Amino acid sequence: DDGRRAEASAVAVREVLSAAATRAELTGSRVAVTFDPKAAAVRVMEFRWAGSPADWDAGGTWQEDSLVPAAAIQDAQFTSVRADDFAADPGAWTVEFPPGQRRPALSLVLAEKTSTRSWQIDLPSGSMRAALTSGAAGASDSTVDLDAAGRQEDPW
């Protein structure tokens, strides 16, 4: 069903963001996350130098990271993409994780095309793990009743 494919897409994007953050943190590589609308996929890209490490003038190219499978976007679309305080075009975007610098915090909203369901994927700046929350598109209530007893904000 469409809803399951859209939710699976959100989970896959969360995993791609987590893999990119981990790769950038642990390897010090120049990494980017990109959404290619033609392929309808989110990919991890790595900048690879063309020449030897001593030849800085040789330049390089962005290449897809072969260790991280792309996240196919099915029956869903990005409605919001933010890197720190900057909004990106939800239709096509790239966010780079520069080595040795603070990584931007990412917040993406992926909405099902045929309903009001949406998923927010957040990758805080210092984290190597993205979080996924679900709700209705445009919903802003983030209260979670962890004990299912209606105590929401009562201390444990």
C-alpha cells in the first residue's frame, strides 16, 4: 500500500542521514547528502581527489558512496528541507558535511502523496543518529504519552 511505501521511504532516509553523519565523523571525509529528483533517491556522496594527496591542484569529483545504499522515495515527497536556519528547495537539494567543521543540523519533512501523513527526520548537528517522528502533515503537537496512561507531562 502507498502508506507503507512512504513510511519505508522515511525510514530509509533516516538511515542514509545516520550513515552519512557517521561516515563524516569517523573518517573525516568530505561527505554530502543529496536528493536526486530524477532518480527519486537520497544518496550519500563522497568527494574523492583525482590525483595524489600531495597534488591539491588535481581537483576531484563527487562520487556516490558504494557502502551506503540509496534511499528510494516512493509515494512520498519532501515538503520541507532545512539545514540549520536555511531552507532548501524540497524538489532537489544537497547538504555538505565539511570535514573539521561543525556539521549543519538537518530537518526534513517527507509527506505521503495521497494523504495527510508525514514524517519528520531530524539529524542534530553533533549526532551520528537521525530521529524519525510521524504525524499528520502540518501537525505541530509533539506530545508523546510514553506510559499510555494519559500522564503525558507528569513526572515519572
